[in-house]
Amino acid sequence: MRLYHLDEPRLQFAEDTHVCPRAGITQYGVYDSLQEDRSGVLKVGAVGTGSTLDTLDEWMDRCRGGIAAPTTEQPRMSPRFPGFSETTGFRTDLVYDESTKQRVPKVKVDKAMRYESLNDRVAALGDLYLDAIEHLASFRSVDVIVCVLPKELRELLIGQQEDEDDESDAGSNGPEGENKTEKMDFRRFLKAEAMPYRKPLQLIWEENLTESPPGRQNDATRAWNLMTALYYKASLSIPWKLVEDPEKQRTCYVGIGFYESRDEKQLRTTMAQIFDEMGQSVILRGNPILPDEDKDNRRPYLGEEQAHDLLSRALEAYEQAVQHLPARLVLHKSSHYRDGEIAGFKNAILGHGIDYVDFVDVQPTQLRLFREGDYPPYRGTAAEIEDGRHLLYTFGSNKYYRTHPGLYISGPVEVRRADGDASMRQLCREVLALTKMNWNNTRMDGKMPITLRGAKKVGRVMKYVENNSKPVIHYRYYM
């Protein structure tokens, strides 16, 4: 076994680079803020009951002015939120007032919650919010819509209590790690149903806009995460990007994921073709597929023709969206590749004139490394198990934070190269960098790369998109 350590990847902001998204925005400004054609205005719409919108009003006012950092022994983990205005790191004017709100009558919410069935409650409440979303999208100039849910609905919408940004099951080998259940998820249902209005949504519980109790995220951290997500979803461009290596070919990173239809009768594949260095993204839905016939290994996979069709369509959509194709393609998958999959992908790539490609699978593993002392290995620690197979700690003791930031002992991911040209060290370095491209969470140490994390989020929403509907191709509608 050979050990090595990868330096913390740096991110590009407007005026310089930094390892930490929060520090980078505060000190150097969001990446796109120097672009001449940038509007510099974020127009936020809001849907909720009268009381929840009052709560949102107070929160937005706090975010405009800045929120103090909590008293902590790790100040780099929980820095002050600098505010959201033209003179702070976001360099953007926040437009949110009475004209961009749409109230949902509480009496109608109460009526919707009286249905005995969870699915009926979700559908009825969804209709109320969708009517308000349609009104804002049709008659108001807004970039993104915040939907605030009253805290008393949490028990009535049971199953909606999970953290949408939780990574505890990231990279699971089943179809997006979903539990087999017919219960509807309000968050995912609403995002899918609202896609025709072409306004990204941000759903939030009312209690997350009030003072944080002990044991939960502090106010400054919640402001960082919420306002950064709104900034990206509003399509003002991107808060940060990967630092481009002038010696490396222009690269596009593709995440392949699977999800199960709500009736549990079909498996489909999603491709979150997320991300070049600029954060450009294209989302596609594949055709139904079959799981492995091996009863002990029910991992879904693509046939050769399916792999060829999916990647060909993705490359065509990507070229149409950004007006160029990459010189190199890196495919990430959360399960091992089959020979047929690789053959189909390669045929698609050759048909588009791309000369360099790497096939990589990234999965959790039970293998562990141990560091001398009381703390787990540092983030960036890697170990060569065998040729083409490395362990990588994407989450662990953090040199920048000067502590181990988690409440549990973290484990590595296993990075395997199924085929390709790049060195394993380069592939691991790219995986580590892509864990920082999550605009829903401004922490610098995500567990999984955004390629696979994004594919998982897409699958969660895509299962609510009707088969005869054409899904929106932009990632901001799914996150």
C-alpha cells in the first residue's frame, strides 16, 4: 500500500482563489461579479401563509445586513455571514418586497391537511402552492421562488423531515438509495410539477428561518447556505468555479445515476452532465433499464445501445447549450462498469470527436485508514490499494478548519479506474475538487463529487416527472 496526500483544491472567485467558499466570497467576491453583462440584481419571489411570509421578511432583512458568527473554538468553520448587497461579497442587490409575494390562505392549507391519506395531503397542498407559483411566474418579474412551509405541517407531511443535503447515504448502489414506498414527497413533487413555469424553487421550513436552537446549524451558516443556493438558482451565473489548469485539456465531468419509478415497475437512468470548470450543466433522462439478474448483485446497469444513446444525446444537448464540446470526458458512476456500458459510451464519444475519456466509479467502502493520535485521517489522504484502485478521504480531519468537523468517524470512498488515460492521482484530485462544487452547501468538504451527488438529486425529482413530459435540462431546478 502506498500513501500520499492531495492538497486542498482551490476555487476561483472574482479577484483571487481560496480553498473555502465562504472565505473566498467574503474576501474576493463571487466569481461572475466582474462580468460586464451581469445584472447585479436578485429578484426573489415567495409563497406561503401570512405568518410564514412574515417570518421570511425578518430573515431576509437579517441576511441583507449580515449575521454574526457564533462563539466557537473553530471560527473558520462558522464565519460571519457578510450580508447580501451590492457592497458585500455577493455584490448583488436583493429585491424582495410585497409585490413579489403570493399568499396561500391558511384556511385552505388547513383543509388540505385534513385529508386522511398522506398522498392526498401532498397533492392538495401542492395544488395550492402551484397556483401561487404560477401567478408569480406569470405576472411578476422574479428569478427564483422561495416556498415557506408552516412548521405545524411537519408531522402531517411525515417523510419530509430528511435533510435534502444529507450525505449519509451518498453513493449507495441501489436506485438512488430510495426506500421502496408509495408515499409522496412534497418537496420533490412540487419541484417536478413546477418545472413548466421555469422558475427554480427553494423550499424551506418556517422553523429554519427563526433563531436556531442548540444542536442545529447556527444562523450564519444557514444564511450562507440559503443565500448561496438562491444566487445560483437565480442563474446569475456561479459563485465560484474550479481553477482551470492551463496544461490540462478542457474537461467535462459526467455523473450517471439510476432511479426507480414511483410505481416501482421501472428503473431509469439519469445523467447529471454537470460540470465543466464553469459549472455548465445538462440533465437528461434515459430509457427504462433492467437490474442485474444476479440475485446477489441487483445493481442496475446500461446495455451497450442504451449507453450509446444516452451519452450521444447528452453531448448533443451540451454542445447546443454551451456551443462547444470538451476535449476530455470523465464519467463517474456509483457502481462498477460493465464491458457493454464502456463499449457504448466509447462509440458515442468517438462519434463526437472527443479523444480522451476516463471511466471512474466512486463508491463508499468498509476499508479504513488509521492515523496516529486521536483524530481520523486528513481530507485529501489517499492510498493505492492496487493498480487502478485507490482509497480517498474526501471527508476527514481538515487542515483549514483545524479540526475534524463531523460528529462521527468518517470513512473514505473507493475510486476505481475502469478504463482511460489519466493517472489515478489526477482522477482522485478531480473527485476531491468536485466535492466542493455543491452550491446547496458552502462547506468545503463534501463526501461525494457533485457529479454523483447531482445525479442522485436529479433522480429524486425525476421520478415525479411524467414519462410524456420533457424534463428541464438545468440542474438548478432539481437541487
